[in-house]
Amino acid sequence: MSRTTFTPRTATAIIIANMVGVGVFTALGYQLADIDSLFAIIMLWVIGGLAALCGALSYAELGASLPRSGGEYTFLGEAYHPAAGFISGWVSVTIGFAAPTAVVAIAFAKYSGAILPGDMGPTAQKTLACGLVLTLAILHARSRNVSGMTQTVFTAIKIVLITAFILAAFTLTSDPQHLDLTPKATDPKVMTSVPYGIALIYVSYAYTGWNAATYISGEMEAPQRDLPKVLFLGTALVTVLYVLLNLAFLYAAPTDALQGKVEIGYIAADHIFGETGGRLVGGMLALLLISTVSAMTLAGPRALQAVGEDYKAMRWLARSTPEGVPWAAILFQSGIAIFFILTQTFDQILVFAGAMLAFNSLLAIVGLFVLRWQQPDLPRPYKTWGYPFVPLIYLTITAVTLVFVVMDRPKAALGGLALIALGFVFWWLSERGNNGRRPRHD
């Protein structure tokens, strides 16, 4: 294999690292505040995993048919119009990758305070967060070999630590809680309520990132062969980890101690390990979050690189090393992330970023139907298993989630529309400099 391509193992690591971030370590407390059925809560994570798996199987066809790097930028540009692809790339980088990178880097700084001596003030935390983003940007901008090795190592550490935490919860907890996972007669009503829909928003954010491998498909040796397996394996593994991790939290700590709390990892660890639990979990989460920032720094700039290749006015974004690593796009996205770190707070962008990413993916999977209709002769080395039901499952779950976002967070929905409108303005200006040349998406 050429040393200038990403291996399937690295691509799978990118998916896992993109998905497993702060969401799974913060959502349960909010869910317990409004939902009193453990069965319904675990079903949240199963439904989220089902949606992610259906999305991954659908993206596998898109990625195998259109194996160029860029993710939704490539898919939407081919299925609808170059403007749709451009705006999708714009949303992916500004909100889909840079904003969550900032959120995770901020969380990394907060959790690092549990293992570093002294009290870290806001300035020290922001400095540490910016330092992490900058360090990983430099590593990923150097070469594909360094980038792939960095991502694989940190993701392996992440899986080992989460597995160790789950095992510790079920074997070392001195006063375990009884887990009554039997469905109740009231569960159907609970699972169709507005609070349940809002809880699904946070679960959807926790699963965000299952499509990350499509951003580097053009840098894989055989994307038509490997991408379906990579997407399915990475997403399925994270689904299992999420369900087991939430069961571990519920087994280790009483529900009244977790209700409404953000730091559920700390609380569960205190019940498992005693007073040293918070420090241990702080160090563990800090290591886990390095992998997430790394994966976002690796995947997101590939969409920017594709934009730079297609639009003359954005040509500088396509600048790369001799082996094709988009160093300019990496530094640009990391610069946006650092701007968010210095100007925004943790909770201001969580739901907004998750909703925008879900909307992007929804349009891409609708594009799967569009391409089947418009381009029936397009080579499809892999066809979505269970079509059309599998993509319809994803579309239904995601559409319902987005409806709840609009109902509960109308300002976030308006902000999303404003971001899309701004992206359209940038596309129009870039298109004028393109002299009518249609961007390529092959």
C-alpha cells in the first residue's frame, strides 16, 4: 500500500474519535431530569445508534459512488447544485467542525484542571485549549503518515479507557443501583413527548461524526471497497460503547445524584473509586478529548480543500504539501476554532452545531434518492442495504429531531438560516470569479 493513503484502520479511528466526545459524558443528567423510565432512556441511545447506522449505510453508497474527499460538499453539489455543495462545505467547517473543535478543546481544558496542580482560571483554560488546537493542527499539517498515526494512537487510547471505565463500574462499585429496564405501560407516552424529543437532540449531537470518513475518502486506497465496512464498523462500535457506558453510569450512581448534572462522569467515578474518582476521570476524559479534537482537525479541512480546488477565489484553501495534505485548510479551520474558544462559551454552540450537522446529513441522504433517480447509470460499487427503508429510517428520526429543535430553540433555527444565507453570498461571490466553470465532484 502507498504510504500516501489512509488505511481503513485510520478511517475507522477517525469515525470513532469524531463521535465519542463530550456528548455522551453530559447528556444523561439532562435526560434523567425529565424522563423517569430507564428503559426509555436507554432506548434514546439505541434510537440514536439506529439513526447513525442507517445514515452510515446510506453514506456508504454516496461515498463509494462519489469517492472524492469532501463529504457533504461533494454529495450535495452533485445531487442538487454547486451552490448546495458550497454552502454545505461552509456549514461543515464553520459550525460542523470548527465550533465542536472549540467546544471539545474547552472541555479538555476544564477536565485537565482535575489532574494539574493549582486552580486554573478562565485565562489559563483558554490558553490550554488554544494550545491543544494549535499543536494538533501542526501535527496534522505535516504529513499524512504523522496524521494517521496520531489519530490511530489516540483513538486506541480512547477505546481502552472507556472499556476500562465500563468494566470498573460493573465490577468495583460497592453500592450498585438496581437497573430496572423493564418497559412500563407509560413508556409509549413518554417516548412521544416533547421532553423526549429534546433529549434526542442531545443524543443526536453525541452521535455526530459517524460520517467523518467520507471527508477523506479520496485519500483512501480503495474507498469503493473499504468505505462501507469502515462506516458500519465505526458506527456500530460506538453505538455499543454508548449503550454500555450509560448503563455503567446508571449502575454506579443513584439517579437522584445524576439528575440535572453535567459532570456525570465525575459523579459515577466517585461512586466507583471513592474520593480519587474525580481526578481519575478528569485525566481520562482529557485524554479522550484529545482524540476528538484530532479527528475533527483531520477530517474537516478536506471539505475546505475541495472548495479551494473548485473555486478560483478560494484557491488558497487548496494549498497542500507534496503528498496532498491540505495544510492551509487545516490552519484556517483551526484558526476559526481558536476564535470560538476566545469569544464563545461551552453551551452556546452545542445544540446549534448538532442541528446544523443533522440538517446537512439529512439533505445528503435525500440526495441519495435524487441521484438514484437522476443518474441511474452512475457506478455504484456498493448499494445501500435495505434501500429505501434504511435511509427512510434515518430521515424520519432526523426530521423529527429537527422539528423539536425548531420548536424548542427557534433562535437557533433562525441562526442556522442566517448562516446558510451568508454561505450563499460567499458562493455567489466565488462563482463570479469562476467564470461559469462548474465545480467537479468526481
